[in-house]
Amino acid sequence: MNQTTIKNEISYSGVGLHSGREVHMRMLPADVNTGVVLVRTDMESRPRVRAVAPNVTATVRATTVEENGIKFYTIEHVMSALEALSIDNIIIELDSEEPPVADGSALVFLDLIERCGIVEQDAPRHEIVVDRVFRIDDSERFIMIVPYDGLRVSFTSLNPHPLVGIQYIDAVIEGETYRKEIAPARTIAYEAEVAALREAGLGLGGTLDNVIVYNDERWLNELRFDDELVRHKALDVLGDMRLAGIVRGHIIAVKSGHELNTKLAKKIYSAYAKM
């Protein structure tokens, strides 16, 4: 298969989930072998950061990539859409450190790219076809990837809260599956943690329009799925895996988050970088 990019420029504006700041985003077609590149347009030098696994520097409540002192965070939702659509090359311009949160899912970015169109380029794709088992463990949490003819994610979420409990999703990412089953799933937060997050400078752009919130008694907004939490976990995993490249394999995870996801992405990237 050949590499792909978007057909035309895409513009979108909104607030950042954690910064709470207004941000303007442009997605632009890119030449072959560009990869995913983030650009700060509010800085005179317009510095660039490659969205690749070795550039991950933080994973607290979001995935952050950094290069030469310039960082971008909460990139996982955009990256998830790029992975699902197998977009190889794209320039993403932002006038802030964080993409717009949109509705807290990946559906807006998926829609924008599909409406814009995808074009095939005149160069072969450097697809990572996993040919062995890679695994990251941390006590009762783990994430692994095994050989598989395609892209599949199986995620188990274990949460002691009675409203959440044990949730499981197993999805083959092909056809309309991602659009229908994963892309609409939104970020979820526990109400008792919101104040602490904001004191730490996180979640400043979070509202009931872009975050699903629950407390000890009920959900504060209507769910799109009964198991929306685990579906969003699968969304995040796919976004974090895109940092390794266009990956093909079966991702299996239990209670994993951005830290373990990106450790696995780094391991995969390192194993196949020279191939």
C-alpha cells in the first residue's frame, strides 16, 4: 500500500481540554515521508515537533510530545483518528500547545478528515506489521501487542465504582467499526477529582459538553454508550500507538493508560525503526 495524506486544508477552532485556552488548528497535506508533524504558529520561528514515540515526555492525563524544548500535549484524540484512517503524512498547525478538545472524542477529527478527503501518494507505506509479541507490565496493569492480520484492540477496564465496574471492548478497526463503536466515546472524569485536577492546572477547558462526569450517585450527563469509558480507553490506545507509526497487530490491554501505552509504542518504534 502507498502512503496517504489529506486532500485539502482543514481548519477548526475550540478550547484545549487542559489549558482552557482558545486554539486555532489547521491540518495541511504533507509530502511523502513527512509523518505527523505539529507546528506552533504563534511563535516566530514556527517550531516543529514530530509526533513519534521517542518524543513522548509526559503522560499525566494526556500524551505529550516534545522536541527542542517545544511541547504539544493531549494529542491522542487527533492521533487516534489518523491511525484509524491510516493517514501517513500531515502537518498540524496550532497556535497553542494543545489541540481543541471538540466534544471530548475523536469523532470531530474523523469527520473533518473524511469530508476533506484522503489522497494516495506515490511512495510505499512504511507499515509496521507486528511479527512478535511486545508487552509492558505494571503490577495488575498491562498492555501487549501480538501478530494479527489487520488492526484490533481488546481492552478491559476495571473500576471499583459501581457505576462503572468491569467493562470490555473487542473491536477490529475496519470499515465503519471505528466510527460507530470507538470514535464517539468521550473523555470521562470522576467529579470528586475535578477540583484537584484544576488546582494542578489540568482540565481547565473541561465542561459537560466535552467530558462525561460521574459522582457517587449518578452520571451528570447522558452517555452515548453504557460502556463509554472503555471505548474511550480503546480510542486513546489507538492514538498512542500511532506514535509508533501505522501499526498492524492485535492490541490487548488491562487497565492501561497513556504511560503504558506510550511505553509500548516506544518499544515497537525502536524494534522496527530501521526496517
